[in-house]
Amino acid sequence: MVFSSIEFLFLFMPVAIGAYFVVPRALKNHVLLAASLLFYTWGGGAFVFILAASIAVNYWAGGFAAAAREQGNDRRRAIGVAVGVAANVALLGYFKYANFFVDQLNSVGDALGIGTIAWTNIGLPIGISFFTFQSMSYTIDVAMGRAERLRNPFDFALFVSLFPQLIAGPIVRYHQIADQLRDRRTRIDDVAEGVVRFAHGLVKKVLIADSVAVIADAAFGSNPSDLTTGAAWLGVAAYTVQIYFDFSGYSDMAIGLGRVLGFHFPENFNRPYSALSITDFWRRWHITLSSFFRDYLYVPLGGSRGSTAATYRNLVVVFLLTGLWHGANWTFVAWGAYHGALLIIERVTGQRPTEGASLPWLRRGFVLLLVMIGWVLFRAESLPAAVEYLRAMFTFTGGVGAAVGDVITVKATIALAIGAASVLLPGRFVAGVELQQRVGAVPAVARAALMGLALPYTLMVVASGSFSPFLYFQF
Amino acid sequence: MRRTTAFAYSIVAALVFLGPLLLFLAGMRSDPKFENRRLAPAPDLEITRLLDTAMYQEATAFFVDRVPLRDLGVRVDAWIDFHVLGDTPNPKDVAIGKDGWLFNPVTYTATCTDDLPDPELIVANADLLMSVLAESGRDVAFTISPQKRTIHPEYLGGLKEQAACAEEHSTALHDALLADPPTGYVDTWGILLQASAEGEIVYFRDDGHWNFVGAARSAAAIVEQLWPGAWSEEDVVVGEDSERAGNLALQMGLTSTETITPVWVEREGVTVLASKTQAAKQTPAVRIYRLELAQGATAPGVSTLALGDSFMGFTAEEHLAPYTESLVWINWRTIGRSGSLSNPAGRPVPEAEELLLDTLAGADSVIVQTVEWEVWQRLSSMRLTYLLLASLSEDLPHQDIAARGTVVGLPADVSLGSGRPFLVVRTDGEGTLNVRLLHRDGPGAEWTEIGRGESPRSDLAVVDLRDLPTTGESAIRIRNVDSSQIEIIRIVRV
């Protein structure tokens, strides 16, 4: 069940939030937990048992590690952390990557004539990449003393399964909301700000991301030999807008929903296409994931404290895993390696400003170009398809072609223009945050326009998405 | 944010998101007819299905179909897309041409492929189908209704490039039809091309079909084919302009209408009555018309079967029915493909095929009409032709074979004589009949399989004997049913 669906907007969300506000404070977490498990089961069915098992193992591992820390027993604490991390990595490895690795082994075995492994593909539990990372953060945070362990397993289950961020993030680390899990209050301001933030995200997702998606889909779905240079660039531009507005829109909705329920989730995006360097980009894009990898992998590996070679090695490891986290495909590995390589080049050349650099517009344009090239790797079905696509981008052929030309509607063009124009905004202007928090006449008018015009229109577009008439009218 | 503003936004959000649910609980529903389909049924909610995602999908479909104000949302969004942005909200199903003319993209995308059969094969198959009907003693008319884009390409506008490839196939098909017309062929295609060339509008703007003017012109040619001299322009009535919602506008979610001119036939002393049989009740795709004749009034046709698609819907009652005492229009979709019988909504109609054969048995005239883009698929299969061939075999030149057994020898002179020979086998057994054609050089030699029968239905098999060798011995091997359950082994010539 996606947030931009009729069933979520007009059935699940009002019932869940309504019930949350109606019940006494002592029962609010229970209501939220029940709603979250229903939300998961709605789309994931029996995979809810995987989620439940993950909750149980991590609750035990965190408790064990926290107790060991309180007793000053570092060895037992390390065992608790190791069990928690290993359980999550194993879960993720089995459900998300086993099919991929068996495929690779079978390809090699087939090529060498040494046989293949008989294997039935495993289904992927939705949101597994997010809930395993959140669970890991709990074990590590309580083991390190960053936050107190939870004594109530239902509160922990709620932390892992909380529906606003369960299937698409942001990745909320335990210490960031530990206090809120135990005690929080929702004021009218929280509800209003949350609603505005949610509406902003919904508008971004439905009006911008979904509108330009048809162009990206047509371009990346085209036969590479039919893809003209113009169509290829239009397609990657559309995808650049789509992925940002889709993902950040979803994060806005999650943050807004969390706020309505009294939670303060971390920000996940900060104008990433205004980055002055790739280093800067990764401080602005999917912030909760990059900071998770930084704090729980890069720093423990030694970060940049060791030799130059060790730093580069750490970067490569982190970014290969970042790529792989996004999906079990070589395209994601290549995308991670590409970004890792760019970061190393920036370190070697010393060109990794995050602010105050000279020629900022030129830098932003160049970084955006590099990011767009990376999106080709990310979006293509396979590495050969990515290579073909890149070839089309950089080998001049005229026109746009019928496949892409057919889907360039006025609506898609406007959405693409608005999405692209967001790059031109001042570097620190994050519309969602401004709309949610800023005081003054201009933000007030913008909020009113959002709630009074954009939101109703967006809901009509959502309704239109469900329109499924029968063609043979009268017959 | 000021407290009053915050309060206002909270109220707005509650109204927007909770409102439809409250209205739903109060019994309000989205217009159940605005999508012209059956709504999703109530979900089967059971505790044992709690982990079954299908249950949640059912619940979702049930709620989404009924959520109040959804129809309003769809309509307003479509209006903004079309009238403000100039876009189609549904590019897969509707494309916008010049001056607001709407086209169904499938009419050019479906035939823009190199996998289409040769036009000559389609024409030959059409000829065989119509020959079976004609040689069984019936008057026949066969016509292909051209696409809107074929007749009015001047309104394609920016769609011309996409439609160009399909246009080549259209021209090739029309040329093949004119070069070697199938039995009973009526060139409504040429008539409408001519009308369009003379500046006449013969298709709707908001609909994929011919308008009543185009339908009347086509009907006139069909009537002339079946009942020469019966059509009179004096019987043609042109009504007052009225407003009509086209199927493509509705497909976009629009409520807009276009001004149309109704044209129909009124013959003196003749009243058309629409009646329904059990099959017709179950499916909107079978319609039956009968005449009430005043004293002295007559109709040239007695019992007419029309096998046609939605184009027939604009001419069956208005123009054709007044000429025949009974007209049964059966939609191609009702008789289904590959034996799957269903009406356009996908519900099975097992009676439809029986109705087709029963009506055919009593019909003295048969009209076969198909739209251009679907003729490639409809007439590349021999299923319908073989079904009718088997059904009408008694009325066609035939020769029964009395022998029964697993292997049945065929007469030596099968491939001689006039007419194309077919072998029909029918059983009253349970299994699906399977017939193989065998040949050997002489007694004692090994049988070799040289062909297989096609089974339009499980109890029927038809073998084309056209290329049967003239030397040696030929036979058929019958599988899946016992020889005692074989009703007929018959050679039929068409």
C-alpha cells in the first residue's frame, strides 16, 4: 500500500490516525503497532512473520548487549552486537541477495560446464532493507550507550515497524527517537505542520515524479538502437527529476505523518542537485542512509584516520555496499563503484567543497551532470543496457523518436520543467522544511496554495489513476 | 504557524482525508455506472485469510470502486487535462488528433507490426468463410468497416507519423480485397473513402465508430447486396441534431458530448421491435430484432444473422432491421477466441455459440462484418470457418464415410472433383477429438502422418484435404474417442 493510493489516503490513514487520537495515551503505542502490522500485512502477507522474527531477535540482542554494557562486560556486549548485526545481515543476505548470488554462481558454473545449483527464487519481504538497518541501529546504539534500551517489547516492535517509515524510510536510528517512543505529545502545531509536510510530499510524488516517469520509462524502455541523443538526454533528465521527487516526496510524507503522530523523524534530503561536489551530494542525498553507513561502517573501518590507501579502500567498500543496498543487480554495484571512484578522485584532486567554492553554478552543473550519468547505471535494466544508453547519450543522432515523443504531454513537460527548475533555487532552500516551519507572509500564502489548490488537484490525479472504464460502451 | 491557522489546516486535512470515508460509511457511493463495468465484489473477509494478500487486494478493489467523489475527481482531472492542458489523461486508450478529434491508438499500433499475415491470406480466408455460407444456400454479405484514421486521416494531425506504418497495411489489405473480392464482398471501405474525399464527415469526432451517416451509407450497400432494389433513399430519415457522448470521450473520463445527426430507415408499415432471448439477457453483445408488419407491408428478408462488432451497433437497428423479419446480431466478442466464450465484460456466455449455430440453421441471409484492425486476427484463424463448415455440412455437397475404427481409409478420388474438400469428424464422446491425416504409397507400406485436423470444438475436427496426394492410399487416425462414439465422418466440398 503506497501513500499515494486511494486506499491509504482515504481508508487506512484516516482510520489509523483517527484511532490513534481517540484512544487514551497508554494505548497509543499499541494502536500504532497494530496499525503498522496491518499496514505491513496488507502488502506483505505472511512476510509479517519475518518482520516479527527480526523484532524478536533484535530486541533480545539489544537487551543482552545493553545489560552487558551496564555490567561493564565488554565481551558479552560485543557478543550481543555481533548476534544482532549477524542476524540482520543474514536476513538481508538471504532474502535480498541469495537469488542474485545463486544466479551469478550458476552463470559461472554453466560457463565452466561444472553444473548449476537447483534453486527456487525467494520472495522479497517489503521494506527489509529499512527495518533491518533500523534494528541494527538499536542494538548498536544501546550497546554503545547512546540511548537507553527499551524495556517494553511492544515499544521496540513499534520502533521497527512504525508504518510511516517502514517501507521507504527515512532510516530512523534508535537514539533519534528513543525518548519519543516512550513519551510524546502531539500539539495542534505538530498536526498542522505534519499535514502541510505530508501534502507537500504527496504533491511532489504525484504531480511531478509520476508525471515525468512516463518519459523516463519510455526512454529506458526503448530499443537502444532506436534511441536518439535527444530522447536519451530527455529520458535521463526525466529520471533525475523522477527519482528525487519520488523519493524525497515519500520522505516528506513520512516525516509529515510522523509529525502528526508526535514523532520528529530526521531529514532525508537537502537539495542534493545543488551540491558543489560529489562529497557534498552525499551529504544531501538520502542523508539517513549515508550517515548510517558513515557511522556504522565507514568510521568503524577506520574512516579517514588511517593511511590514504586505507581511506580509499574504506570508501570503495562503503560505496559498493551502498550500491548493493539499493538492489541485487550489477547495475547498482556499478553505480556504487562509480560514486566511490568519484569521491576518491575528489580527494586526490582536493576538489570536494561543500560550501563557499568559487564558480558555484559551474560546479553545480558539472556535479549534476556526473550524477545524471550515474542515474543511467542505476535505472538501466542491465550493465550492457546502461552502456548502450550512455552510447546513445554521447553519439549524436537527431530527433526525439516516436516512443519518447508520444509520451511528452503538456503535463509531463510542465512537471519536468518545474522539477528541473528546482535546481535553480538557492542552495539552502528546502521547500518542505520552509513550508513546514517558516513564519511570514510568503510561506503562509504558499501553504494556503498548497492546501487549497495543489492538494485537491493532486487528489483528483490520484483518483484518475484508478479510472478503469470498459471500452466497449453501449455494446 | 499561528494557532488559528494550525487549527484550520488540521480541520481541512480531516475533512479532505476523513470526509470520503465518513460519506462511505453514511452510504454514499461513487457513481456505479461511470466506468461502464461491474464493480469489484465484496471481499471475502475471513480470519483464516488474515495473512493472504489477496484478501487485502479484494478489500482495496471493493473500496476504491465505491469511494465517494472518486467519479467527480476523475471527471475534473480529465477536464483539466483535456480542456486546459490539451492532453489526453489516458494516452494508452485515447489519442488527440486535429481539432479535438479523438482516436483509439490501438487501431494503428496493433497493425503496425511485421508479424501481420499476408493480406492475400486474409482475403482467401474470408472467401472460404463466405463460400461456406453462400454454398449452403444463403444470401451473404461480407464487409470490413475501415478505421476512423483510414477514412479521415485529415484529422490525425500530429498522430499521422505514428499511424503511417499501419496505413501501409490498410492500403495493402484494401487493394487485396479489390483485386480478388471474397464471396459477397461489399466495399463499404471504398464507399466511405469516396464520401470522405467529397468532404462528407462519416465518423464521429469523439467516438471510434462511423457516425449514422457513414453507417447508413454502409447499410445501403449491404442491403443492396442481400436484397437488390430494396433500399430506397425515400425511407431514409434524417433526424434533428442532438448531443451524444462518444466512447473515446467517456474513455478519457470526460462528460462532454458532440452534436450528431441521427439517420435511420423508416419503411411504411414496418416497426422494429427489439426482443431478447435468454442469451441476450446475459450479454449485451447479442441483440435480436423482429418486425411488426402492418397489413400489406412486407420485408425482403426473412431471417438474417449478422455476425458483427461494435460498428454493427450503429446500423443493426437503425438501418438493417427494417429489411428483414428477424435480425439476430451476434458480436464477434461473444463467440470468443480459441473457444473461450465470453461477453465484452469477460463473463462466459456458453449459450452464445449455440445461438449462433441455431440462428444460422434458420437464416436465409447472413451478414459478416468486422472492423479493419481486428480482421487480421479474426480471419487468420480458421476456427469459426470450420465450426460453420461442420455445422452446415448437411447443406453443402458432401459424401459420408460409413466405415468406423481407429484408422479409417479415405476414398481414392477425394482430391478429384469440383470444390475444395474438407473432412469433418464429429463425436458424441467425452474426450477432445484428435484426428491425424495419414498416407502410404500402397498396401503393406508404413503410414506417414501428413496433416492434422483442427478442432473448433472438442466434439469436432476438420481436416483440409486440398493437398491430399492423388496416388497411394490415404486415411485418418482418430484418437481420444472410441470408434463407437463417432457420429459422422464426412467429406464436404466448398
